[in-house]
Amino acid sequence: MIAVRSLRKSRAGKDALRGIDLEVAPGSVAAVIGSSGSGKTTLLRCINGLESFDDGVIDAFGTTLRPGRAAGHDELARLRRSVGMVFQGFHLFPHMHVLDNLTLAPRAVLGERRDEAETRGRALLERMGLSGREKSMPHTLSGGQQQRVAIARAMMMRPKALLLDEPTSALDPRHALDVLAVLLELARDGQTMIVATHALSFARKAAARVHVLADGEQIECGSPDEVFDNPRHEATRTILDAARG
């Protein structure tokens, strides 16, 4: 389980997160929606230990992060074995082909043999619709293909949960649909995920809970039907109208 309690963070004298509460049970999906600058990325980065915070507590599968200090090496190692992160900018290693991108961390961190890691890597690439791309360099792939490689790379660590920061924001509509189809399949298979997204159709289909952020504050939380069909706050309606175009 991932539990966030009363999370607060300020940056340059401005509140970036204001008392965020969030709980994600194993096997469920939480969608975090909001306009740019609402705090979605900051929330995910705090959960993954990439940023410290000022108040509140984060517990992720038994690893507890507390305010006012950077997480220690051992804490981060435990956390990142349990919680993988996929960034909107892919962040693949440009000098490594696809299969090496997938197998580097399992071999270095988990101590897997090369043949074992490569077998798992090929299976994940097939699942992502990328069979035959094992030896491709990242720059030869489309944005959607690179993002699916990034998801596969995160899955290689056998995480209990995935954090995905706007995984389709840098993609054209066709490639975005390919990535969302992969994420929807993962959700149906019981992969725990927290997804910051503007893709409302995905959030409606995949998420158990939808969290709406505005100016660092959680203004609404509920089931997809509650949030999308009967929003309580005018700010939520504004966010939904903007996302729907």
C-alpha cells in the first residue's frame, strides 16, 4: 500500500503541496488530474524520494519517508525496489540499445544473470508490442515506442507499484493511444499505479479513485463517476472542461 498523509511542500516561498492525502491499495489505480503547475509531478517525485517535503508522512510498502530531510541510501534502495517511476520525458539511456536499457538495473541492483534478465526483457517487450526492437537504439524509435520501453524498463524491477508522470503528454494522439492501451492492460492485470494524467478516458476506465489537484491542494477525490459526472467544485469543472478541449 502507498499512503500519503497531510503532505506539504513549499518551494521558493510558495506552497507546492498543501496537505495532500492519498491512499492506494495493492492492485488498484489512482489517477491524479489537474492543470499544469497544480502539483501532480511534485507529488509523484516526493513519493519516489526524488524530492524532500516539509510536513506529513509517506509510507510506501513499509518504507516510511518523513519531512525535512532527504531519504537515506538504504531507504531509497528499498523504496525504489518497490516503487518504479516512468517520466514524461522517457529518460532512456541514449547510448544503450533497448534490451540493455531494460537489463542494466536488474543485473546491477538485483544481481540477475544476463540470460535471465534478457529473457524477461524480451517477454516484456513482446507484451509492449515491441518484439524485434531489442537491438534498436532509442533515437530510432517513435515517442510512443520509447515510452513503452520506459514502462518495460520500470517493470523489469518487479515493482509493487508504478508512478507515471504524464506518460502521454509528449506524444502525438496515435502514439498516446498505444501507451494508454498498455497501461490499461497493466491495470486490468492488477498492477498498482499512480498516474498523473490529462487522459480522462483512461482515468475513467482504469482508476479506482481520481484525485483532483489545483494550486497544490487536493480539491476533490472520488470514484471516476463521482468526479467526472458529478464534480462538487467549480475548479474541478474548469479542469475537466480544459482537458476535454
